[in-house]
Amino acid sequence: MKAVNNPLKRIAIIGLPNTGKSQVFNNLTKKYTVVANFPFTTVEMKSGTFNIYNQPYEIIDTPGIHCLYIHSEEELFVRDMLVFKQPDIIIQCIDANRLKQSLTLTFDLLELGIPMVISLNAIDETTKKGILIDSDAVSKFLGVPVIESIAINDIGTKELKDTLEVARKGTIPVQYGEIIEEGILAIEKLLPNSISFKRKLSLLFLQEDPFLMDSIRSISETDNSAKIKEKTEELRSHFRGSISLLINQKKNAWIENICSKTIKKQKITLKSFPEFFARISRHPVYGIPVLLGFIFLMFYSVVNFANVIAAWMHDTLWFPIENQITHVFPSGFWNEFLIGDYGFLTFGISNAILTVLPILSVFFLLFNTIEDMGYIPNLSVLLKRISEKIGLSGSAIMPITLGFGCKTMATLTTKSLRSKKERYIAIYLIAFALPCAPQMALNMSILGRLGARAFIIAFAFLVFVEIVAGLFLNKILKNDNSNDFIQALPDIRMPSPKAVIKKTYYKLLWFLKEAIPIFVYSALFLFIIDKIGLLGGIKNILKPLIIGFLGFPIEMVDVLILCMARHEAASGMIIKLIQVGKLNYIQCIVAVTITTMFVPCVANIMAMIKELKLKSALIMVFVINASAFILAGILNRILILTIK
Amino acid sequence: MNKTKIKDEHLEILWKMKEESKDSIDDLKKSTGKEYDIDIVEQLSKEGLAEYNEKDKKIKLTEKGEDLARILIRAHRIAERMLHDVIGGDFETGACEFEHTVTPELIDGICTLLGHPKKCPHGLPIPRGECCKLSKRTAESSVVSLTDLKVGQSARVAYVTTKDDQQLHKIDGLHIRPGAVVKLHQVYPAYVIECEGINIALDGEVASNINVWKDINHALHKDNISKGSSCRDIENKKKKFFGSFFCKRRY
């Protein structure tokens, strides 16, 4: 067979937030990127490659956008990519539940005139709701192929692949009437020759797009911005009413027409359990027991399953090895190097695989189920109650809520906040006393050994300091224009067990890949500084702080050092200290709170630097660490006074 | 057009210029177009309604002029609001002539009836009248804010006022727009509404900017009226409606 070298074609996956773009990306590339039932799962563009019938494709997964008129920075990246690095094909992902909302974006994309295919996702859900979409008719209206699919179950992927070959430019939706059309032509002439999509860009200028001028200036040498501005102002003043309004009216009429002819709804809507559950979960009263129920479920499972599994694995898998080693090296260097206090095997391997891994497995299974249900955006409605009091008006809630999953990702999503003040507060609160999913899992495991009361004390304290920090920052930072809270809430759906297991598997795999080397290196590091006497020196210096102020045994210095490398390693060490009886009830609670607050993980610090610039980020990390120590010391005193 | 009307138009444009913080005579010329009349400008300055500085070519309303312009602008925008809310469409044609013929008392009456609207359908501020200051709510307005609905109630969106374009695009992108039916599910800690099949959470400020007809069949009345009239009428109406967008001036 002759090998054909076709040129690489670039595909961009575009769509509203939470319409299954990443899932389609995974289905096409057979790679895995994290997918979840909430908006902003993808914060950075990802690309991958695949082949169909000898045709190589590069495919780009993008963060969600609503239309080509831009609201925030990350949407801007997507538009700049589309407009200035023109892909060969666009796949627009549309959630069938939100066909009407998605058509606004479709309209804009059709105006660009890039060949396009539409993946009409979650088609099973609309059918269940009694909504029937005639996808062939939609395709006729748009002039591009529309493929029905259920992306989470990988249904429709083959059809999508087959259609890529016949992706075509759609029908340009509307003409705007004489004055606007002439205006478009006039502005087109002022745009630099090198850029494409002049018609669409001119339209965006007429709608007073706030970012476009800068984008064009950044790629072109000729600067016609003053002329363009003059021209658009002239056109706007010739107009009775608003140009944006007229353009939107045309757009809406086009959308209404398509929807009225392609969507059929049955008149009776069934009361569904997911809808009922969604309402309960964001209700100001009933929502709280639901939240507490989920926390209890996770706590119970970690304590009664994960801890038991971990203990069993420790007994059956680790003891024989330890015994064997003790048998060969009863004492001396090798004994210490392998299974001593900072032993390579004890610390690096057994800690990661036998202690931390089972806890994370159980926790992630539950957490991912809750995440895929779509519970988290509903939780953001509940959290609004607290956030209002600490000066976060609205859109900051979603990033902070995401912090319960992964703080790094949550920090990156603060890009969508326009208010500098809120952005700063959000980044601070995410980095500070908010436990991310693995931290939460390990905290539950540690405190579960002491009983539910310890868990309640520690978390009440963390919530308290988080609120105080928010209030304080709100007071000292200068007010600026606040953001509005406008958040589409996804439908609650039954999570697919396969998808949950797959996601858990990948998260654990990534943990092992990233963490085991860090566990091993930090064990080696501690082993070496211990051997050369440096560790002893540090401990001597820190003695008043650790023992006097925080009330810890001196071994907690190891925990804090490990905390800088990887929080899971620190938690593993705490578990070990509990097992050998070195931490009492109060010390455990204080240890958990200080490790939760102390140094955000390296990835989170990198994200902070990216969002805040180096100096502010480092100041913030310093302040967080200083307050972690002070607050933990105070907590220690309070507990000593109140708990016998 | 008679002299008084042209004078009124000049006053209104000077008010608009004040809103946009413009004060040069060129802006006035541009905005008035053919109607620009230097005699009127001089008359205004003679009557103490405007200060015209020939040297820097600057012109602005005096306090007395502002009082007069406020009444005119208020009448015009209230008229637009009324036509838009009640008829639900062609608000431009009627409003143009309106401000020259009504009394401030009548305007206050309409304003009260509409529930003291703050903005005209273009989103420009309506100057406050005596009635707004007293905040009389004599008749129950047919248009209310989303925040005035009860949980479980459905309503049809009449108009949305927003503080900036970006917010408008965001709301519009979720299809919360005139004509859409919304159902209020929850008011605390955040407003949750259902619109076009999806649930949306909003904060109080955004929700208060969404104004709705409590009667969800409201806009449908309009269709019924249209059906009653002949096709030709509708064609003419449409022409007038779109035509009005292309008028030289806007208020």
C-alpha cells in the first residue's frame, strides 16, 4: 500500500461551557483529560493528534465561550486562536438541552465561514425530558452536518469522525441592511491586509467589542485604530437606536425561527428526581443537610473503608517485607536507609502506596461521583450566602467552589473575574484554609481515627479562619467594580459508573506518577540531612516554636518540611506519628489544620504566580504561612483550655 | 416644524450631549443635522437657557435650560417606556411627537402607572420626576422586576436594563431576553430562574434589572392584534419600525 502523506489539518473544538468539549476530545484522541459536569473544567487549551483514513489531525480542546463578543480573558484566548490562527475545521459541541443558547455561538461561527461540524450532545437527556430535536432539519438550516451523540458513553464518535471529511462552510445567516452593510465594508478596508474574517471583525467593532482593538494591534504593524474608531463612531451616530440591539434582534429572529421549526416539546413535563434533587441541594435550608450528608458519607467511607483497607494492606503486605529486611539487616546503615525513620521503602513506597493510595481511591470514587452528578455548581448557590458577607459579589464563588477539587485549577479559573479585588481575595482564600480533594481525604482519614468530634472541631476552625481572612481582606483592599453572579446551573444527571471509575483511575495514576518520585526524594533528603546532623540543628532552632508555641512533639518538623514537598506526604507522616503514639488528640487536630493552611502545593504556587505576578504571589504565600503558624498556635491554646 | 419644536429639539440634544459629556458646538451641529439653526442657538443664549461661548465654540445648558430640557427628555423617554411596555414593540414613532404636547402632570401620572421606570428602552436614564421622589405606587404596574415575583411564578421578560454591555451580552447569551418566559425557583441565597429549559443562578442586583410582565400571555396579545389587522398594515408597520432605526437622530 502506498503511504499517503496528507498535510496535517487543525480542528478546534468550540462550545459553551459544560457542553462536553473535553469528552469529545477524549473520544476522538483516545487520550484522557479531566471531564466533569461543571463549567470551567478546561481552563487552558489542550491539543492532541489522531489519524482517520491516513489523514492526520491536530485537535485543540478549548475553554467554553458564549459568543465571539468577549466577556473575559480566557474567552479572548479562544477567539484569538480562531481568528488569528485559523483552524481548518471547527467542531461545535452543543448540549442538546441548551440548543437555543448554543445557536448564538453557532451564528457567530457561521459568520466566520470556517468549515464546521456540530456535535449535538446529551441527546438522550432531551429525549427523556420529552423534547425532540430534528437534527436533520437543524443541519439544513445551518448548512453544516449535525451529528447526534452521547459523548459520555462514546456514542456518535465514529459518525463524527466520518463527517470530518465533509465538514463545510455553513450558510451565512443574515444580511444587516444597507447602513450596517456599508459600514462593514468601510471598516473592512481599514483592517490590516494580513488578517482574515474581516467581515466578522468589522461587525464586532460596530458592537464596540472592548478587546478587539488590542488584539489586532498586537499582530499587525499598521495601526489604523484611530480611523476605525472614528468610522464606527460616525456610523453609530447615524443610527437611531443601537447597532448592537439591531444585530442581536436579527440574530434572535434567526434563532427563534430555527428553534420553532426543529424542536418539539411535549406539553406535559414529568417531575423528575434529578430536578427535585437539584432544587433541594441549593435550597437555603434543605441544602445544608444535603451538604452535610455528602460530607458525612465521605467521612464515613474514608474512616470505615479506606482506613480499614489501608491497615489491612499494611499488615498483610508491608509487615512481611519489613520482617524480611530486619532479618537480613538487623541494624546499621542499610536497615536505616530502607526501613528507618526516613527509610526509602517505609517512607517513599509504603507511605505512598499503602497509606495514601487507598484513602485517595475511596475518596475520589465518591468525590468524582458527586462531581459528575453536577452537584458542585448548585453548591455555589448555597455558598453565596457566606461569600456575600466577605465581599465576594458573585462570580468569585465558582472558582472558590472548584478549590474543593483542585486548588491549582481553581486558581487558574479566577481569570474570569474582572474585579481585581475579588480576584485577589479569591486566590487568597483558595490558597489558604481550603482543603483540596486529596487534602480533604487525608484529613478525614487522620481525624477519623479520633472520632467525628475532632473532624468537626478542625473543620469548624478552618471555615472560621477562612471567613475571617475574607472579611479582613475585604476591609483592607480597595473597592472596585464588582462582578455579577450569573451562573448557568447544569442539570443533575446520574453519573455513569464507567466514567467515574475511569476518572478515578486517571487521577490515581497521575498521583502515583507525580507523587512517588517526590515521596522518594523527600525521604532521601530527610535521610541525608538527618545523617549529616543538619536536621537536628534545624530542630534545635525550631524547638521553642514547635514545642512551646504549637505544642507539638519535635517530629512535627519533619511533617512541615514534607508539607513543602507534597501535602500527601506530610499527611502520611502524621498518620505514622499517630500509629506510634506520638500525637495526642489536640496535637492531631492542630497538625491537620496547620498542614491544610501551610504552603500551598508547588503547582498552586505556580498558578498564583501566573495570575498575580511573582511579587504579589510570593507575598501572599508568605502571609499565608505566617498566619498558618499563628492561627495554629492560637488553636492549640484554645483546645488546651477547653478540652480535657 | 415650527420654531418652538426646533427649540425643544435643540434643548433635548444639549441634554443628551451633557449625558455624554460633550460640549462643543460641532457636536451639536452633528447631532441636529439639517435642523441645526444658529438663530435658535442665539435665542437660547438670549433667553438664558444655554451658555454659548463663540470663542472656544463651547455650548452648554444653564440651570434654567436644564430644567426645561429635563422635562422634555423625561416626557420623551417615559413615552418610549410606555409604548414599549404596553404595546411591546414600536415605541419610536409615537414618542417623537409626544414630548411637545403633554404636561408634566400627565407624565407623572404615566410614570406612576408604569411603576417609576428608571430607564428608557434604549437603556438611557429617565430623569426623576416629582412622583418618583414621592414614590407613589398608586396603580399596580403591569411590568415588575423579577425580584417582585413570588417563588414558583412564571413571567414573560419585558426588558432588561444592564449596567454595561458585557453584562447585557452575558444575560442575552443565556437567552434571558424580551419575550422569553422565566420561572422563579428560588430567591435566597441567590435567585434561581428557569429560562429556555435551563436553570440559572443570579444575584439580586442582576435579578432586579430583569423586568417582566407578570401576565405571561402579555406579548401574545400583540400577536392577536396583528392577526386582526390586514397584511398590508403589518408590512407598513414593519417598514416603519425598521425605518425608525435609521432616523438621523436618537434620543
